[in-house]
Amino acid sequence: MSKSPQDETFGAAPHERPVPRISIHAFCEQPDTGAVLQRAGADRRLAKAHLTVQLGGIAMEPITQ
């Protein structure tokens, strides 16, 4: 009898449960921050999540008045 994915996570500690199918978009100003996020994205608990790391921060248009 095979276990369902729900059976495998039932009763697991909160820090051991996998993340559901979500998209994570990270905008990083520092390369070190991007590297940390890439390493975190390689964790087995994030296997179903889609991670995009964009270096350089969020592009913003200058405010004119």
C-alpha cells in the first residue's frame, strides 16, 4: 500500500512540512541575498514552489511633479 503525500506530512513538525505549489519572486539588491535565496530554494521542502530570484532590486520610475 503506497502512502499519499498527505500521509507523509501528517504529524510532521511545522518546520519539516513542504511548501505548497506557490510562486516566490524575490528582488534582491545584494548578490549575497540572492545566493542565500537560491540555496534555500534547493531545499526539498520547496520542491513544489517556483522560485525566481531577480538581482538588482525592483526597477522604479522617477517620480515627477
